[in-house]
Amino acid sequence: MNSFEIAGPCRMSGEIIPQGAKNEALQIICATLLTPETVEIQNIPDILDVNNLIELLGELGVEITRTSANTCLFKAASINLEYLQSMEFRKRASSLRGSIMIMGPLLSRYGKAFFPKPGGDKIGRRRMDTHFYGFEKLGARFEFNPDEIFYTVHAESMKGTYMLLDEASVTGTANIIMAAVLTPGTTTIYNAACEPYIQQLCKMLTRMGAKISGIGSNLLTITGVTSLGGCKHEILPDMIEVGSFIGMAAMTQSELTIKNAAPDHLGIIPLAFSRMGIQMEIRGEDIYIPSQKEYVIETFIDGSIMTIADAPWPGLTPDLLSIFLVVATQAKGSVLIHQKMFESRLFFVDKLIDMGARIILCDPHRATVIGNNHEMPLRGSVMTSPDIRAGVALLIAALSAQGKSIIHNIEQIDRGYQNIDTRLNQLGASIRRI
């Protein structure tokens, strides 16, 4: 197990370019299974989860050519469906949650799909019901073997239909879209997720020949086509990494410019940080964060404590709540962090409390943070990363802390952040991989 050793506090300066969006990449790569023609994907992040998915597609029979560090050609002309029932596939796929999205394309193109219960972050219940509800509405049959924790979906024939999703699941919506694009008839998905990841997937599929309307809304209409062709697609900058860098700059009193940040695709994220008192300036496609001695959390108009809560897009993404929580520990003022979606994602706050943060964990979903306003710096500590986002939040805390910190289980961070230690060290951080 690898670890990070951080010597703090670190005040950084310079420019940093965000990686390609992890969550978009997982969907886009799975979508290459929908066509036998070549699909070129650019700005692929070089991270563990994405690389594992690319290897998984290679084992399925997809021809993969890496033309540069962040560009790949995918050609799924011949798929080995028998591999889906092998023990090797079960082991590979169960360790990577995003690979659940191969089911929609395989069901759409071949009429059947197999999948083990997926793994991923330990952040609470992440049910698969929405995926299979959509498949069944299209006419597929769903079987689940609880002894082997293995899903099987068959479809001798599918037909477009209307469906109202019980939750705006991003991966569920993506899976259903990919199942519907080759399904005869018209499919209407209401309460669809509409995150930029979904919008990018729909735009790519339309370039491949799919017929999708309502892109960017929660009401999608898909008219099935008989086949899809190849295309080129460039992945957006990762808005979670952009948000992480904004929070890191404020927490460490650093002066940073985030290059090619695609601010038009960040939604409410800049506004949420401004409510935390964090200054930033949009300069074309770049975001400039000046060094701030302090940042003051706003209150609501009636003077009540500010609440930062996640919500389906265009609300605040839950993937950034860990970042907002850690940044609040050195703010001036108090804030209630309300993580509505996952009941285990706030359980890393005990590590921040050990470092000197003033946090009250109200329940599994809510934490009140009373900021230290940099008057009482956090102190270095030894901790373990429980998931990707909490891991980066702990890294930000360690960068601002007084003294040495050790973060174990950094494989979790590597799953979502590309060479984060090398890139931050170039800005003036002191992170050593041990």
C-alpha cells in the first residue's frame, strides 16, 4: 500500500491544467461498444479507474490503439461475449463501479449482458435499481443470482417506451440512453440526469448517428436507429478536479491559475465557492484564484447559517462536498454541510477533528463546521484515505497543516486524480510518494 508524506504548510503558485473528466470518460469509453467502427477519444485522463476500464474492453475484444498519452482509438468490431461469464471478468468488473455501463451498449447491440455486483468507493448504498428498471421498461428480462452476486439481462426484442426514473442517476441514465439508441421506436426518459457528462455522451452519440432530443434537460427523447458509426470526441476538463483546485488554493492561501477549465460547464460550482467567501476571476477559459488572507462564509439573508448541500444537476455535485467541508475548516464563519445522497461520505471528518478542525457531525448526512480562520492552523496527522474525494480533501488539509502528515491508501486518490503529487509539487507543494 502506497502513501503520501506531506510537509506542510505549503503555499503554492503557478498554473495547472485539469485532467479530462473521469466520470465522462467512463461513459464515453463504454459507448464505443455501440459501433463496430473506430471511435477516437481525446483528453482521456491517465488514472487508475479509466485505465482499468480500457483494459477491460481490451479483454472483451475491442481493438485499442493509444496514439498519444491521452488519446485512444477504439474499434469494437468483434466482442467476445463468452468472456463476460469468466471468473477473470467477474474479478475485473466487480472492482470497477463505472464498468456497469458496458451493460447498456451490450444489451442494445447483442441483446444480452452479464455483470457482477460492482465495487468502487465505500461511501454508502449505491443501488442498481434505476439501471435495471430502465432495461426492463425497454423489454429486457432481469435476473439476479444472490449467491454469486451476478446480474444477467436478456432481451430477445426491445421496444421504445416512456419511463419515469425514480432517481436522476447519472450512470443509470447513461446506461439506459445507450440501451435505447439502437432500440426500435421512441424512448422517452423523464427525470433523466442532465449533468455535463450526460450531455457530452448524448452529443457524441448524435455524431455517431443517434437521434436524441432534449439534451441538457431532464426529459430526453430517443428515436432508435439501426446502427451507429464512428466519430471523434474530446472529453471536457474534470469539473471535480477544477473545484478541488479552487478549494485547495483558498485553503493554502495560494495564488493559482487553472488553465482550460471550461467555466461555462461548471454550473453552480463557482457560485457555491463564492458563498464560502472565495474570490476568483474568470479569464476566458481560465480561472484565476488570488492568494487570500481570509475568506468569509456568507450567511443567508435572514442571518441564518449558510448551508451547502448537494442536489441533482444543475444543483451542486455531491463529489465536491468533501472539498467544501475541508475548506470550511479554515474559513471565517460557520457552515452546515448537507450530504444528501451518500450516508457514509462524511465519516472522514474524525481525521480532520484529530488535526484540530472544529466540526460537529450531526448525523451521517450533516456536519457543522466552525472555521478557524487560519488563526489556529491544522496540525499534521497520520490518516487513511477512505475514498477518492475524501482522499483529496485530506490531501488539501495536509497541505495547509503545520508539520508532517501521512496519508495511507492513496490508491483511492490515484483512481480519480492523475499524477496529483507530481503536478502539485511543480506548484510548490511538498508531497513525497512512499
